[in-house]
Amino acid sequence: MKIKDKKWIRIRIYITGICFFLAFCVIFLRAYQLQILEGSQLSSLAKRGYTGKLTLISQRGTIFDRNGKELALSIQVDSLCCYPKEVKNKTTAATRLASALNLDKRDVLKKLHSSRSFAWIKRKVTPEEINKVRGLNITGIDFIKESRRYYPCMETGAHVIGFASQDNKGLEGIELEYNRYLEGQEKRFSRIHDALGRSLIFNGPRIERQDPFNLILTLDKDISYKARKALMKAVRRSRARSGVCIVMRPQTGEILAMAVAPEFNPNIFWKYQPYEWRNRAITDCFEPGSTQKTFLLAGALEEGVVSPETVLNCEKGKYAIGSFIIHDSRPYGMLKVSEIIKFSSNIGAIKIGQRLGAERFNYYLKRFGFGEQTGIDFPGERKGILRPIRNMSLVGKSTLYFGQGISVSPLQLAMAFGAIANGGHLMRPYIVKSIVDQKGKAIRNFYPSIRRDVISPETAERVRRVLEGVVRKDGTAPEAAIKKYSVAGKTGTAQKVDPIKKTYSNKKFVAIFGGFTPSDSPALVILVALDEPKGIPYGGVVAAPVFSDVGYWTLNHLNIAPSFQPETSLSASKARTLRKNRHDASHPGKEKIIALRPDFPGSMPNLIGLGVRDVLKKAKQLGLRVVIKGSGMVVKQVPEAGAPLTKDRSLTVIFRPPV
Amino acid sequence: MMLFLFLLVGISHVWVNSKRTQIGYSLSHIKKEIGQIREYNRKLKLEIASLKSPESLEKKAGKEFGLRYPLPKQIVFLP
């Protein structure tokens, strides 16, 4: 090989080496750029490609009654949203969406033209609407899971429980008062997914706050239902404007039921007017009328100015106070104090009041909790009006003795009756018994608390004995009596003030009955008030039957033994009747045959009207793969009933809650 | 020998990774199923609560089984 050739080879090697070196430098510089200069930016870009975030919406805490039965719970539902910038041909999309969702086209179009990046189209849509919208194939719209609140007992206890908004915020009642405990926080998971978007690994969740807590109330849903039903019956019968029925445990202050009319269904609260949501037992006030005489008697007995046997002159039904004449419904003459209460004589009440003195009476009214809040754990409580005695005229002081010129809430009145029933202790009423976490562990318990002692146990006992007379045959409320149980109570028929004439109306009244049973060992205080009943307005006629009805049912429900000696041996004829009834009940000929839906073998069964549990059971029997949409009762099934079972064996069932 | 060992380690690494991916898939699938079952469970609870509401029970007892509340004279108090 010539020297020249060798030189050329060397040059070529150098050139190749330099090329490799340069190429290596380029690669090195690129690697430096990618790894060092843009490393963090690119790595986060890549991470975005294979990781994602999954947001699990929080479920609001459940509300239970005192027996652990659900009164309010949340489940997941879908809501339809749009990303306006991604929606093409907005006018057509709006027309199709509006017709599928039964919305106004202009509203939908406005949302699609929104300058924001996100807008809700319709929240909490039904499974049928989801199917319709999916079938439209519109780009730029999406479904997001949200939590929806359900109240399975519907109107029962609605005014106490209240309701929550679409955004899971408590708006009324216990839902509002305990919102900070019931409200949950969204949970965010990070996940790694593949190119097809399938999840691979979950990390987290990053819990930003505790899970929501559940509430256990003092309410009993069965008693609440009974109170509601009896109250509604009385409201309908008397054509009253509104009504209230409170059932309370006098020893503890636990509220067992609080029924209010007009009622509303919290599942569809937006269809009612705000005045129908109001818990009138706590937010409305009225004059107590003759029920006030109970507390007058308690004060007078406590001070020793009268005894139940003291005889007073009731002036034959007419008594002048200054230039005013006070009337009684009947011309009573000389009456014992116990009879004054039994017959509800206004003049008799003034005579007792004169012995006690207005200042002392006012003192006792304050002690019984009038003119101040009861301290119940409920929003919007009113304290009523109790005017200072020094601002009152002689007539004002006299009419105060029989319940005029003072305004009280039904709850205040119930608590005051409770103080008579339990031996003189004014209790704080409460609705929430316990706040528990998701595992059922109590984080806070509420206990009975005595606000103050109002009268001595001996005085309370004497008042109870006098009040028992009210429900006797010759008293003002024989209809409040409960068979086999002793009852004590007081009626009230308060005239309402005419807002135009500024005088007491002769047509508008509030009918009240407050009392407790069994009177020898009170287990229940029940207060019933009906606003503006038509026809006979007396508390003993309109409100007392509700007391008797609710009291009788509740005593049986709580297994409280009767006060009177029960019949221990059956007479021969009664025993025969009982045996006959038993025989009839067990006789096969009397059985009622319940028709089941006919299903044909090899065909799809009819599931309409069934619940989730029955559907799953049936699907399991037939080996069907079932897809459940919504909750409640079946309203639609695909394939329809009677269709032949295919090899695919899949079944889609759409549920809707029975609202 | 070294080559064989190298191959063995390589194959094992690939196998472990593919197994990990498979387990990841089934884990996320199971988690999704658990979520669905939990939601079914809540819906069933709602249904039970709705069916057990006094109003629904009373309606069913009356219409389907012909039951009614006992009259006061039909209640016998035992000592």
C-alpha cells in the first residue's frame, strides 16, 4: 500500500471519528436538554399522559330515628353538564337536549353559549333521561356523579328533619342545624391508566377532612307517623289553617314526635311554599288561652295562697274590672279552685290571680320558661312575648291570668306541661340523641338537662290531681280521656287578634289541649294546637281527640302498662268470642289469596314495580346479568317482559324512587 | 453461562412486570366492583327504609293482607 493511500485511510478514520464525536455531542446535548433543562417539565407532561385523578363525591351522613331506622340518606345519581367550547352546532344540540330533558330550549342554548368552561345542564337526571341523552351523541357534554338526598318516610317528621340542597348543604331543620357534622368532603384518588384509559393502580385517597357523621335522633318514626296522621285528620275535619302536635318524654325532654300541618314532602321540597316548610311548633307563637290557668294554679299552690279545696266566688258569669266586664261561658257561682280549673272559669282564674298577685304570677311564668328560648337544638326558635308587669293596665293584668296578652310557642307550652308532669323540673328539649361516626362509634352524646326547678314535687302532684278533673265527663275535655289510662291536661281556646281591627276576633281562635299520661306516673306529654278551626273552636272538642288518639297508640307502642286494674279474667262469653275469632283467623277458607305476576318459562320476567332486592333475586334465579340504573321501584326494563331469553342474558333495569 | 444468567434475569424481570400489571388491572376492577356493590347496598337500604316506612307498611297491610288496627275492645292487657 502506498503512503498516499495510508494517509487517505487515516483521514477517513479521523473524519468518521469526528462524525461519531459530533453525533455523540448532538445526542449528549439533546439528552442534556431533555433531562436537565426541560426534564421536570417533560416528566410532568408524560405523567399527565398516564396518570389521572378520580374524584369520589362524598355522601352526606345518614339520619336515624331513636330505633336506628333511616330518616334521611344519600345515594349517587348522575347530573348532566357541558363544556361549552367543545360543543359543536350549539343550536341543534340545544334543541335536541331540550326535547330529551323536557327543558326550555332558550335556557339550554344560553348555557351552551356560556363563556365559562363548564356549565350544568340538568342536575340529578333520571336513568331514562341519561339513555335519551346518550343516544343523541352530542360532543362536549358529560355526566358527573352527584349525591342525592332521600327521605324514605316522606312527610313523616319532615318539619324536624328539614332538607338539604342539591349541593348537599342543609337548608332547613336538623339538616341545617347539624350541617357541619352531616356534610362530607370529596375524596380524590390519583391513578395510573394505560393507553386505553383503563385504571391500573390507585393511590390515596388524600383525605382532606373526616368522613361525614351520622345522627341518631330522639324521634320515633312510628309515633311521628301516628301524630302526623291524627293531626292531619283533625285539621281536615275542622278545616283549620294549621296545626301542631308534639309528643315529648317529660323526664328527659326528648322529643318523640313533632307533627306540623300543613305538611310537605322533603324529597320534592321545591314544589312547596316556604311557609309550608316552617316548623310551627318552634317558630310560631300564639296566646295560650286557658292552658295558662295550669301555671296560675301551680304558682298559687306553690305560694300557698289557695288550695284545691278553697272556694271562690265566680260572680254568676260577670265580673267588672274597671270599665270592662269579664264573662264566663256559663254563670258559675261558688266554685272550688279545682272546679275553676275543671270548668275553666275565667272569673275564677282572676280570683286566684288576685290572691297570688300579678308580679308573682309573672315570676312563675318566667320560671316555667315563657318569654325565653327553650334551648332546643333547632334553628329559628322564637321566644314569644312576656311583657313586664309594670307596663300592664289593670285589665291587662287580669286577662293575663287566663292567657291573654302573652304569646308562647307550642314547644314552650309542652315543656311547661312537662315540668308539671315530672315533679317540677323544667327540662331542655332536644332532638339529637347522638352523633356517631361511620363505624357507629359515638363522638358526642346528648343527655337530659334540667334548666331549673320551677315548683316543688308536692305542688306538681297537687296540680296533676286537679288536671285529672279536666278530662272527666263533666270537665272541658272528656274527649281527651284514654281508656284504661289516667290522663291530666288542660284545654285552651284562645281568641286571635284581628290585625285590622286590633281587637280580639270572635271568629278566629286557636284550639289547644296540653296534657300528660298516665297522670300518676307520666310517660308522655302531648300538646295539640289547631289554628283557626272552623265550626266549634273549643280545644276540648277539636284538639282533645288528637291527644287521646296519639296518646292511646303511643302508650301501646311503648308497652306502657295501663294505670287502671286490667281485666284479669275473661267472662265466658268474651272467651267464646275470642276463641271464635282465633278459629276464624286460622280457618283456611278465610285466607286471602294474593295473585302473583305470571311469568312464562324461557321469557323475560315482568319486573315493573319491583324493588332492587327482588330484581337481584329474580335475576340470580334466571342467571341474568343485571345492570341497575337509579333507585326505588322498577319503571322500565330492557328487554321488556315476555321477550325470549337470549344467550347474552343481560338485562337493564331502570328504577325511580316512589316520591 | 453468563449469557444464560443474563437471559434468566431479563425474562424474570419481564414476567414480574407483566404480572404486576395484570394484578394492577384486576385490583382496579375489584375496587370498581366494590364501589358498585356499596352503591347497590345503599340503594337497597333506601328501598328497605321506603318499604318499612309506616305509611307504606300500613298501605300494604290494609290493601294486600286486609289487616287493620285492633279496636280497643280487642286489646287484652296481661297482668
